[in-house]
Amino acid sequence: MTLRYLCVALLVAACSGDKKAGGVETPGAVIPANGSAGGGGKVAPDVDQRESRGAEHGVFSLVDNRLLAHAQYDGGLLIPAGSAGFAKYTRFRKAEVAWELRKERDGKKVAVIAGKSAAVRVPLTTEQAAGDTRIRMHHYAPAAGRMTLRINGKDLATVEQASGWSTSDTVVPAGNLRAGENEITLFASKGGLEVAWIQVGGASGPEGVQALYDAGANALVLDKGQSLAWYAMVPAKGTIVADVLGKGCKLRVEARPQSGKPIVATLSGKGSAAALDALGGAVARIELSVQGCDRGLVAKAELTVPGGAAVIKSGDKPKYIVFWIMDSLRADRISTFVPGARPEVPSFDELAKTSAVFVKAYVQGNESRVSHASIWSSLYPVRHNMLSSTAKLADKWFTLDEAMKKAKLFTSGVSGNGYIVQKWGFGDDWDRYSNHIHEGGGLSGEAIYLKALKSVEDKLETPWFLYVGTIDTHVSWRAKDPWMSRYSGDYNGKFKTVASGADMGKVASGKLKISDSDKDHIRAIYDSNVSYQDDLLRQLFEKLDEWKIRDQTMVVITADHGDEQWEVGRVGHGGSLRESLVHVPLLIYYPPLFPTGKIADGVETIDILPTLADVMGVPADKEWQGESLVPLANGVGAGYPRMMMSSQYEGAHAVRMGPWKLRVAGGAKPQLFNLEDNPNETKDVVDDEYVARRFLDDPLWLLRVNNDAWRKSRWGNPSNVTPQFAADMGE
């Protein structure tokens, strides 16, 4: 039996919730094998208990996601630095590499400090942070020197360091570590320090990095005294299920939220399960350990929900496609996506009755150039690198227009965004293309819409792809009737009918001061354009009906970004990663392949191009980083939060999973928000909700470290990876 180093991913035992919080532990409801209310008695070890329960399916595999897990050894937190999972303890800025990961020295896997200093950020439980403890580290130094250990900004100790391999052991007095996140910084006078493992706390250290995965059995390996912990969101009506293998072995499961009572249960045999529904919707630290044996194997460990697995709906591909980007359209201005929005959008509301509505969609850039480049190429900004004002989307990428030509579609596009032209790399495979800014055409949505329809009306016997790029919700904002009178009362100020781009630029820079009534009126102008574009959507479907092609047409509607409107004093886009900028609408209409419904799982606009290609039977390009949304729209892979990420020129990033959002910028302290409680992102809870923070941190840094190579079609979403991810990492 071959043991593979899962240590790779299994880093410091996670910063769980406070064991003192919530009082007495709540025993988990171990689901009886025979389904009876009183418990099923003893079950033969070779009987799969799944067969006695109703239909269920997994939504999060703890085995596949082992590189998201945190390892504990002998009461201490173990960080296997040579593992790919070490990524989740690292942080770096745009052009800064502190650690060189997945290296090897003398047969040992190591991480190498790129310069003379580097830090790890590790989560600790209340128990792990309490009292005096020790930090032990096994490392290789290319030359003798000194090493200084800094804990949470305070220099703790400096030790002499011999050349070659050694193990340092430093006492950490009480009060230097804390429950939640801790920063451990290493300073090596000679540089080039190579680290095999770090242990925080514990009575003793490992002889070497422990093997925590058995590839032959596709199972986690847990020895007595070891445990693994994941920061995960417990699904509604969720259970944890596992095969517990090994004579006399039982599996202790502890699901501990940030506050409140934990659930503790003991599983044994094949397919045993414990109900976690009392924590449904909450983020918890889920820890596994074995009892009654020296070593156990844990296979098929997963979070499940009731019901059978979904299947993908089959249907004919569309003959026609309309892809509409409504520039600068915020999701929270459309009640279809965020209930309670002011603008009247009857067309969106009606269309939602027969469409797949992705209520949580993120753009990958916070302004037009970067975001369009990601949509066009299905690449994260770090990959397409269209970040500077002079950068062009490289010809080497297989882009939207090329994919639609490969699908044998006549391609036509009409845009009002001045950047979306061949000069900036946005395609040379158009059969017809018009940019109204460069060609002196009208910039109203109606002018662009009519030009777009005219470009394909003589091709109704030919399959076509039509791109429409309207800019009414992009500055300059011009009041649209009849909606304006309904959204704004009496106003006689400077911006009665127009809020120009020049004026908004002056407002953004502070050169032009405006009143609160000015701001309210400008928001009303913006909202009138939301309703105006909604009315154009009505006209589109009336035209499709007139042409008798509605049933053969797929319509995709989204935006390239939103706009800030003084939520925290700013106006415009490009200046932050707030929801008003990065959360955009995404709706797909094509009933033969996309069932009606609202999809709560997070998606990204880099997923649009692979979706279009999938629908048209075009093989996915090997460079694309997004994935087709056809499976998710049909419920396949749904049920567990998917991480969405947006970049601000690669200097800052924001990620969201479910209601939780984390913003990170350079070396600044991260910010964490619960968007259900605080949709305007004004209350930072990063110090109070460290379980939720680590829930986001772990997949974020797995992605960031591997961002250039990540392909969702192969590795899945960073929050819930496929088996291929750990396999490709050699773990």
C-alpha cells in the first residue's frame, strides 16, 4: 500500500472556534443504519450503511479537498512546508515572492525563503493559543548564521544556526499567540533557508512529515494523536458520511462554529453518517480523528445533502446567440438579482421566468479593459496581463470571436465601448463589427441595438452570433423618460438631465463638490438607464418573435463591472473591489439546455466563453481558466459555495463564498464582511469571525499561488476541487 504525502496540504491545525464558546458540546445525531429512530444496533463492518438511508449525494469531498485541510500532531499544529497545501499559509503582494514552494532537499520536500525573510499566517484554536507553548521547525541552512523568530510583530528569539539540517525549538510565552490568525515571521541572516516543517505547540515533534493519504485506498490516513480539520460551510440538511476502515477504529467528528454549540459525533463502519443540519448554513471547523485504534483509514468522507444527484438536461444547440454586455450595470440595481432594487425591470423579471439566473456572479476586473479581456479570453487578469493602460490582449489567446467562428457561426458585433476593438485585441474574426465611438454613431442603447439587429437581419437563414455592447449605465449618464420622473422629485441643480463623465471625474478627484441632493438625483439618472436598457431587452424579444426565431436563440446578458455611487464617498469604477463594482448580473436564456431557476452558487464571467463553446460543441481551449456553466445550471455540482475572485490590477483581490466576502490588498490587513448583514461593506468583522476568514483564506491562497496554472475544467473551483488537483500536485 503506497502512502502519498498529504502533508502537502495539511497545514497548521486550523483556527477553529472557541471550545469554551457555547457551553456544553452538542452530541451529533448519528444516523442509524436501519433508519429507525432509536438507533440500529451493531452493523457488520462490511455492510454499507448508505443502502439503508434515503437518496443522498455528496457536495464536498474531504478526501478530494485534503489540500485545504489543516493537520494536528500530538496536540500541536503541523505545517508541512513542502506540501502544495503550504500555499494557504503564504501571502504575497503583486510582484513579491517570499517563498519558493514545492522544492526538495535530500529527499525531503521543502519550501525555500526567497530572500532573507518570509512569514506564514496560521490559524490557532483557543486551546492551541493558550499558555506557554513551543514552535519547532526542521530546516536546512546553506551556511551558518542566525535566525530570528517574530510572532505577531514582536521579535521573540534569535538563535544561532548551523549549516545543514537542524531542528530549532523556541519557547513562546503565554500571551504572544492568539485564537484566530497569527503571523510567524522568520529572518535568516544568510538567506536561502529551506523549511521542511513547522510545529506550533504539542508535546513532541514528528520524526518526519507524516503521511496522511493512502493513494491505493483513496483514503485519509489518521494515526492516534493526529487529526485533520477543514473550514467548511455546512449545507442545509447536511450530513457527514464516511467509510471508517481499520480494526476497532471509530471516527470522531467535531463540527465547531465560531460561536454556539459544536456538534460531536462518532462514526464507525462503512457509510456511517452524522447529521449536521443544526449548523446548516454556518461555517464550521470540521475536525476528524480516530479512536480505538492506532491507525485508521477514512474513505469516501464527504458532506452530503438529501436527494439523488442531478443530471444534465439534453437538447439541441441554438441556431442563434445574442451576447449582451450592459456596461457598468450593477447587480443590485436589478430586482431579479437583488430583491428590493428601485429600477423597474419588467423585462428582466419576465425573462427570469424562463431563464437560468446566476444571482452571484463576479467579474474578474473592476473596469472595462481588464474585465472585457477576461470575458473574451476566459483568463484571470494575472494570465492575460492586460493590466496597464497600454497593454493589449495578446493574439495567442483563443478568444470569443474565434470560438464562435469555429462553431461555424456568422459573427457580428456592435459596441459603444471605445476599448472593444481589434486595436486592443478584441478580435479579428468578426464578419461584421462596428464600434460607435470610433465610427461616430449614436451612443444611446437604442442606436447600438438597432445597428446590431440590422447587422444580422439579412442572415436569418444562417446561424449567427451577435455581440451587443450598450453603455447607457456607463458615464456619461443621461436621464431617460418616462422613468426619470418616477425616480427623482423636484430638482433644479447642475445635473438635471446629464451627469457627464468629465463632471464625474472632477467629483471623483474632489475638484467638484456636490450636495446630497445632487447625488440622489444622479443615482436616479443611473436607475433610469437601468430601466431603459430593460425596455430594449423587451424590444429584443419582440424582434426575435417577429423573426420567429425565439425558440432557436440563446441570450446571455451580463455586465463588465458596476459603479460606485458614494457608498463610501467614491463614484465611478476602477477604484475598489466593492460589490457595487464586481457583482454583476448574469442571465442565460435557452430553455432546451438551461432550466429555469435562480442559481445561488458563485460563478465568474470567465465561465461565459467556455459555456458558449460547450453549447455549440466547440472543444474547450487548453488555456481557458473558466468552466462551462451548463452542468451547474442543471444542478450538477451545486450545493456548496463556490469561490468567486475579482482583481484590482493584481494589486488587490476580493473573494466571496456564500454571504462572506474577503478583501486583501498588498500587505494591508484583510477585511471581512458578512454581506447578508452588511451589504454595503461598512462593518469589518475580520477579527471577530476568524473561522469564516479562514474558510475564505484557504481557497484564495491555493488559487493565488497557482493562479497562472489554474483550470477550473481540470481542478474545479478552489473551494471544492476535483481529485485531479491533489494528483497533479503529486499528493
